[in-house]
Amino acid sequence: MHIKTFMATLLTTAAFGGMAAAQDLRIGLNEDPDFLDPAQSRTFVSSLVYESLCNRLFNTNTDMEIIPELATEWDWSDDGLTLVLQLREGVVHHDGTPFNADSARRVLERNMTLPQSSRRSELTSIEGVEATGEHELTITLNAPDVTLLAQLAHHAGRMYSPDAAEPAAERFGQAPVCTGPYQFAERVEGDRIVLTKFDDHWEADEYHYDRVIYQPIPDTTVRLANVRSGDLDIIERTAPSDVPQIQGDDLLQLFEIANIGYQGMTINVGNGPRSEGPLGSDARVRQALSLSIDREALNQVVFEGQYVPGNQWAAPGTTWYDERDPLPARDVERARELLAEAGVDTPFAIEMQVGNSPVAMQQAQVVQAMAAEAGFDINLRATEFATLLSENAAGNFDMSQQGWSGRIDPDANVHPFVSCEGGNNDQKYCNEQVDALLAQARAEPDPEARKALYDQTREILAEELPIIYLYHIKYFFAMRQGIEGFEPYADGIIRLRGVSG
Amino acid sequence: MSDAVIATPAAPVVAPRRKNRAWEKLKRNRSAMVGGIFVLFFVLLAVLAPVLPIPNPAATDWAKIRLSPNAEHWLGTDEIGRDILSRMIWGARASLMAGVVSVMIALAVGVPLGVLAGYFGGWTDQIIARATDALLAMPFLILAIALAAFLGPSLTNAMIAIGLSAVPVFVRLTRGQVMSVKTEDHVEGARAIGLGHLRIMSRYILPNVFPPILVQATLTIATAIIAEASLSFLGLGQQPPAPSWGSMLATAKNFLSQAPWMAIWPGAAIFLVVMGFNLLGDGLRDALDPKET
Amino acid sequence: MTRYILNRVLVAIPTLLLVTIFVFMLQKLLPGDPILVLAGEDRDPETIAMLREQYRMNDPLIWQYLYWLGDVMRGDLGTSLRTGLPVTELIAQKLPVTIQLAVMSMIFAMVIGIPAGVMSAVKKGTFWDYLANIIALSGLSVPNFWLGIMLILLVSVNLGWLPASGYESPWVDPVRSFQTMLMPSIVLGTALAATLMRHTRSSMLGVLQADYVRTARAKGLREKTVIRRHAFRNALLPVITLSAVMFGELLAGAVLTEQIFTIPGFGKMVVDAVFNRDYAVVQGVVLVTATGFILINLLADILYVLLNPRMRAAI
């Protein structure tokens, strides 16, 4: 009898447990962030935590245009070699030290010199940094680099207290000290990162929670179950297959926004002997493969029609998308013809390397079934993520299912993947014309002229197809009813400014 | 019993007679028979998979995604429109193969090592026994996960990983058995009349250590089937489009609320087949136990 | 006596050393380049070169092992390659979580397994005996990750009674801690309950036929008293010893359970680390688990001898 009542009480408390602390905001993340040192971070997900923990020099608006944050004004010299920043006044770090041009200089220098820093190659164009006033920072460049502002709007521009970071060296991430609206309280690896309100923040009034708790829960089903039960307030990156269910749930609200990256198949066109078969050496075979895929159907089957089918690195309808090359319809006939022209015997066996997550496998199996109708016999080789990366880098693949989370500057979405020396160019694609165009675009300040250069690159890439672009994901955010002021951003970062309830 | 053996050392050990008696005992054990029927059922399914009138387990149908069980698809369809019943039947092959092959690997490596250690003793024994202790100290599943990751995800590699992880159990068991058997009179006798090591091992030692190993092997098949499912669940086992119960569960977990049937069948199948092997193993243990009548 | 203990301890040392070699080799065997995982999506070449240097990936293997062993001897298990947090700190964070899970599972297993075993032995051959045996066998046969998924489906998704995942320290919020751990400990404890039931049953059957129980019966004591006072107590001893050993196995068995329920314990950490090729963490966790296992067994051996007069005489 007693036990029964006890159990009943427990279970009831369980159902309403989440409502206990109203001043806490619990956010469910898709992965556990890596280092919490802006100089060392290497993952996207850490940006979600940084957004509350560390302000950055520049932020972006909903259109992904660069806007001021800790840098209130910026001014390029005519030769594009000097950048002068006016910094926000009255900002203090969580340890009470003031934020000013000198602290910002020390942060940038640490980012460029710390042996463990992952920021160094992002900041290679910087010649020197100087505090030319109490709140004026002058950055001199060794060559024009229009991508620098975007870098300063990412990890490299996250400001922290140099007085705390310099002595801590590579261990700074264990207890980061920044300028953000929330300060670091506790981290339990794989479980939670707890931030508490920083009352001396320059915009403290805009932040309405006492504590923000980030909880990594990689399983999308479990993450959703947690927000439904009230154990979490907001979850990010909900699975598209769960979207209809969330829409039907009165207790939840759903936000969505298209991501700026892409998903596709990278084809080995020049990395070792595996690139020498018809797939790697004959563009017609790759065109046939691309034509055999019904991108709309792929989206419907695997992603409940929630994502955006695509054929370029930019998503249809976005700034950098080339409207002259719309989404191609599936054409199995033409694909067969192309294979015949290339003199390939069908069924033509190729291997596709895939990450071994259920969704990646599902997508790969759909591609496999579609391409089979055009005469491709795709063998799937599922590997763990770690192996996938090293196999790709070593050229041990015919093609590989891959994606990119996207950066706000277009250069970062194409240059690393298709320029001859690009850091992510696993397929070792190399075309001097493409390299020249991309270099030109990098130095071109006028957006329209720049777009024209990218369109020209796109034309070459669409012909040669070192990467077959398939779709663009969307970020879905689910949260309990009652949360107000939330706005989704295409970079997937949750901004808590003005969010309440 | 042992007197007769000493008198005619060249004659085979009494094993056959005991086996027959054991078989009689096993037949009378009702739960062991039930277990045997479970196992037989799944073995039949696995063997007959190619001739059964079921759809191709890899055939996709975009129009029939995640259908609940119905007249056409008795167990429903999965996330890309494949028939779950036919994937279950083909999946039985992967599970049973994994169970049997990995135990065979464990036997092939573990038993000889155990015999060596137990029979010769001394340094050979010290080295093998310490290495076994060290391996046994590492959690079975973690060892299997690490090995499977090392070998790369595939059904074959999962079987190797599970087999190798199960080796220490058989080494230890065999070693203990051999050590107790080798001091028995008939073995001492065989040695006294100058029989070679190999001959003594194959004629006198192995038949006597066989029964407990058979029991352990049967029970380990059960463990291995679960281990294979676990590895496939983590993405380290059977690779698509080939079906396996573990990988079906891994996918199903993403659709728990939309398509719960996807998760129910494979788990139930693992449960039944493992139960079958456990019942059979328990029955064998009772039947082969010389102490009980 | 002292000699026996000393001998046991001496034997444990080479075993431990072998464990360190296995643990180290295991990680070096893992394919995939940890550095590429670490370098993140941008894969900055300078970062890659720096990381290789920092983690001594360019040194010969034997030096890597000796460096590592030297650090281990000093109690330094290195820092996680992924988060930069010290491995000893991570273990200190995770171990209590897994121990809590193991203890709760143990309690669950004992509460279910021991009474069921006693009942089954006392009522040997009846319907209840068969039922208990069938349930126990089911407990041994059910894949615990599937049981976990089914429980989440039923209790969390459909009924909404308990949280599907997460963890709260019992010192912070005992009620919530209990709620989040309830399902996982049932899942993890099921197989153990079955094992305990079967052992209790056979141990109890043995005791019930023992002379002193017969004497007690002959003295005209009531059957209930006989069972409670004489049989049960004696039957329990081997079961308790078994439980101690099983506890070590529970720690290992937590791997998938923690994965399913997203519990930030030992098991989840090691699986995540294998997938992320976070060598330092895998090495640290396996080393600590294996050492713990060897020590528990060593203690159990010694205790067994100390408590058992006959064994003491034999040595």
C-alpha cells in the first residue's frame, strides 16, 4: 500500500519534474562540444555554447550578413590591407578585467600563436595587430582578404579574458572566462555544460534566464522525448522524420531554417589509383550518376520532404545560388546513353563509402536503388566516421557520401573542396581555371562581381562533377510552448538575446 | 570405468556409451526439447530463406514506407519500403552464422591453448594463464567493440571480434578440465606405457574435456548472438542492404513513435533464438553431468 | 597464510602489466586517424601537424608505450584528445554515475532474484518453480538494449511516466536521480536477477538436503522457521560472494544500457571514445576497469581463504 502511493507520487513528479525551476533554460544539443577554448574549438556545436558564453567581434543577422557585436564599427583601407575596428566600451570579462583594444589584441595573438590553436590558418592573412587607442584595434594584412570579417564572426573572433587564458595556456577550455551574457559554472563531459547569468554583461537586461544548461543527447528520438516530457526546453537539430509529429503536438512549437551548407557525394577524380576507373576519369559517367538520382524523391523518402533538394553548393533561392542552373529532373534514359557513350559495361560496379549512422545508411540505400536503374551497381562500404575521414584522405574510395555544415563567406564553402591545394579536397580535383577564378573571387570586394566569378566556377564544376550535390539540410528547433522571442538563424546557432518564458 | 581403460589403453574411451546415455537424458528433458525446437525453427528459416516465397529483402518501394503490419506485408515495411518479414528471415542467417562461427573461432583458438597450458604446465601455463587473466579482466563487450572497430564494420569482422573476445573463457575452462583429467589414473597409465603427448591429448584428454566445453559452447552461442546484435546496433556488424536483427533495431530506434513494429520483431526474434540456445545449453549441462542421475 | 596472499599478489602484477600492454596495443590497432577527427571539419594542416607532434604520433611505438606507462605510474592518464579535459577527472566524474547505476541494478536484482530463488527451491517441482525458471531464463535471454528500447517506448514515449534519458546526481536532486536511473537499472539488473535466482535456487536446494536442516526439521520446528533460520542464511553466503564478483561485471555491462539511456557514465564514455578515437580516454577507462576487476578478484580470493577454515588448513 505504502509502496504503491510512493510509486505513484514518484511517477507524477516525474511527469511534471521539468517545471520545477522556471529560471533555468535547458537546451538539448545533438553532440557534446569539444574544447571550450575559442582558440582550440574545432566543432560546430561549440558555437551554440559560445553564443551565450563568449561574445564575438562580429555577429550575423538573419540574412547571414555581418553585423557589429563587440566591434561596433569597421573600416577597410582602400588597398584592403588595413582593417580598423572600433570596439564596444564598458564591456567586462567574467573575471572583472575590462575588455578593450589591448585585451582583444592579446586574444588574437594567442589565437595565432598558441601551439594547440586551431585558428592559425584562419588568420594567416594577418600581418600584425595593434591597439591604436583604448578601444581602437588596427589589423594589418599581408594580402587582401575579404574573408577575414567572416573569420572574426566565427571562433577566431570570440573574445575572452587574456589574463585568464595566458596562464592557463592549453587548459583554458577547462574553465573559460569570456565576456558573454552567461558565465561558465560547470561541465560534466557528455552530460551537461552549465552557465550562470553574468550580471555585469553590457546587455544583461536582454537575457532572461538565471542559468542555461546545455545537454548533449545525440539520439534524436530521446532528445525529442525529453522536450515533450518537459525535461528540456529547447532542442536543436530535430530529425526531419519527427517533424510531422512535433507539428501535431500542442505542447511544442517548431522553428525551421535552411542551412548554408550542402550534402552530396564526393567522387575520387584524382587521388591515387582508385581515381583511374571510368567514374573518376570520365565526366560522362559522373553526369550519368547525377542524372540517375531523383533528388525530390530522395528528399521525400529519407527526409519526409523536409529538406531542400539541391544541385549546387548554395541552396536554391539563396544569394549565391546560380538560377541559370535549376534543379535537374531525373533522366534515366539520358544516364544510360551517357554510360553507353563512355563505353562502360553495365551493371557498372562502384563502391560508395558511407558513415555508419542509420540516416546516412538510409540515404545511401536509396541512392543505391535509384542508380541501379541506370546501370550502376553501387556497393556500400559503411565505416565509422573516424575511418571514413582517413580513408578519404588516403584516396581509398571511389566515391564518398559527404557534407559540409557551411560558412557565411562563400569562399569557405567551395575553395577548400575544389581548389588544387584545398584542405578538404579529398578527391584531389585540380583545375587551374577554377583555381584562378576562386582566387579572383577571394579578393573581389563587390558582391555582384564576386557572384559572377562563382557562377563561372559553378559552370565548370557542373560539367566535371567532382562533387555531386544532392540536398541541403534544414535546422529544426523544437521547444515547449511559452518560450517567446526565439528566432532561427541559418547558421544553426541559438541566440538567447530577448528569449524568455 | 577407468580400470577398463587402463587394461586396454589403445581402445577408445568410454565416451560413446556415455553420450548415448546423455542423449536419452536430453530427450527426456522437456525444456531442452523446447529450446531445440526454437533453434531448429530459426535454423530452418535461415536455411530455407532463398526458396521461401518472400520478397527480396533488399527490394525498396518508395510508395510503401513504414507501413504497419497488413495482409501484404505481415510484419509491415521499413524506412525505405522493404518487407520486414523477409528481412527478418534473412536476418536469421546473419544471427545464427554470427553465433555459430564466432563460437567456432573461440573454440579453435581457445581449446588448443587451454590444452597446452593444462597439459604441460610450467612456463607455458604461466604465460597462457596470465594472458588469459589479463584478457578476462577487460570487459567482453568493450573488447569486442574495440576489435570490431579495428577490423572495420562487417559481419565477418564482427564474428572474428566476438570469437576472439570469447577465447579466454574457453582457455580457462579447458585448462581447468585438462588439469583435473591429467592426474586421473588412466592418463597416468597411458603415460607410463610411453604414449606420445599428441596421442595422449587426442585420445584421453580431449574426449574427457569435451562435455563441459560443449555445454559452454552452446551457452556462448547465445551470448554471441546478443553480442552480434549489439555490435550491429552500434553500426559495427552486418552492413546494409543485407539485413541483420541488430542493425534493424538500430534503424528502428529512430522511428520508435512512428513505427514501433520495426523495433518489436527483431528484438523478439533475438529473444527467442537466444532463449532456445540457453534452454538447450541448460539441458545439455544436466544431461552430461555425471553427478546427477 | 601470508605466503599464500603474497603469492596471489605477485601473480597479479604480471597480469596487470599484460593488461597495460593489451590496453595500449588495442588502441594502436584501431584504424582511422584520430588526428583527422580531432582536427575538425576545417582540417587545418598546421593544426594537424601540431596535434601529431603533441600526441607523440611520430615516435616509435615502444616509446609511446613507455611514455604512457610512465605517466600512468604517476597517476596521470593524460588528457582527452577531444575535450582537453584530464582523463582522471573524467573518470572521477563518470565512475560514481556508473556505480550508482550498478548499485541500483544490484538492489533490483537482489530484491527480485533472491526471494524468487528461495521460493522456487522451497516449492521445487510446482507451477511456481517452473514459472520462476521461465522468467529467469527470459531475463537471461532478452537483449538488454532491446529491453531498454521497449521500456522507453512504453514508459516514456507512450505513457510519459519517466524521463527517457538524462542523469541527475542524487546529492543534487535525489527524486529525479531515482527517476532517471529507474529504467536503466531495471534493464541492467534483469539478467543479474535471473542469474541470482538460479544460483539461490541451487544453493538453497543443496542446503535443504543438508544434515543440520534435517535435524532442525526432526526437532519439530515449523517449516517456515527452518527455512528462515537455518536454510536461508546458509544458502545466502555463496550468493553474496557471487554478487560481489557480479558487481564487476555490472560495470562492464553498463556499456549499452548507458548508450541507450544517454547516461553520462563509464560505459557511454568508452563507446563514444572508441568512435571518436579518443585514445587516452579508452586506455584510461579500460585500464581502470581491468585493474578494478583484478583487484576485486584478488580480494575475493583472499577473503574466501580467510573465511573458510577448511581452505585455511589446506594452505
